[in-house]
Amino acid sequence: MSWNVEVDGGTCIGSGMCASLVPEVFELEGATATVVAGEVKPDETVLDAADSCPAMAIEVKEMGEVIGPRP
């Protein structure tokens, strides 16, 4: 099983929190974050990155269902 991770480039403000938490999944490229690995193994830290994004620009899906950010 894997998760699909996306960053909305139009919403991202480039805080870099995601890249700091999970550099193997996210990188800061200019003023926005991008996804290095779109599909990842389930990892709580990826959800933490989605939860901590100040712009709520990260979406994590499992089998098409949004699981992050968490409410």
C-alpha cells in the first residue's frame, strides 16, 4: 500500500516546514515546495507535514481518499 502526496503550488507559501520534516518527500524549490516522491510508503511524518503546513497546501491520499491534513 502507498500514499499519494500532492502540493498545491498555487496555495503553497514556501514556509519549508514540509521539506524540513520529510526531505525525502518534499523539497523547497524557489518560493514553493514540490513533491520529490509522489507515492510514498505510509509514514506518520508525512501526515505531520500535511498537518503543519500553514497554507494547508499538502494533500495526502490513500486509495483515493484524503487522509491528510487531518482535522
